[in-house]
Amino acid sequence: MFPFDTKFTSARFDEKGGLWVASSNDVWRMRFDSTTSVMSDNVNDRPCFVSVPNPASSTVTILDQEKEPAFGMFIVRDAGGSIVHTSAGPLINLLNHATGVYFLSSKEYLDCCPVKIVTQ
């Protein structure tokens, strides 16, 4: 499931029972069924939205697959999996966050894979 020679930095569960595993260059979300076997990982999840611009310096706009503004509860996590920002979208202000890599996910669409956001 993980690329060979991946160096993990952290792992934690979210409020929906998903396990977030972070490495120095990516993050994965896994969901489990009642027997604790893996149901899915990011390889099978689908991208449901994009963030523009990316890389960003202050704010990003979240667009759905039809390139329309996306609404809903969005969660921004740092590379360690900690929640650093939540927003109802479609605009997310990242001005007060350090330069780096963040991962955006939707609280409503659990089958969507996180989107990497680079801030500069």
C-alpha cells in the first residue's frame, strides 16, 4: 500500500474512524470495516475537488470536478495530520500558516482523497 522505503512521521485517528498516516512527502487516509481489515486507501479514493492557486501564498479557492466553487466543511491538516484550519469553503485563508505542505479534505465526502496544498 505504501511506497517502498517510506519514512513515516506520524499516525492518528480522525473523528470518523479513519487512520491518517503521514510521511515526509505524503499523507494517506485508511478506513476500516468491522473486522478491522482495511476497506480502502487513497489509491482507491477519488479526487473530488482541486485547490487553486497551488502553490498558494494566502488564500486558495476550492473547486469541484465541474470547476465550480465547492461548498461544505473542509479540513486542512499539516504534514503530521493535525487539524490546523477548518472552513465552509470555497475560500480558505492560509495567510497565518507557515510555509509548507498541507492536506485538504472534505468532512462530507469521505470517499474523496485529500488534496495537497503547497504554501510559499
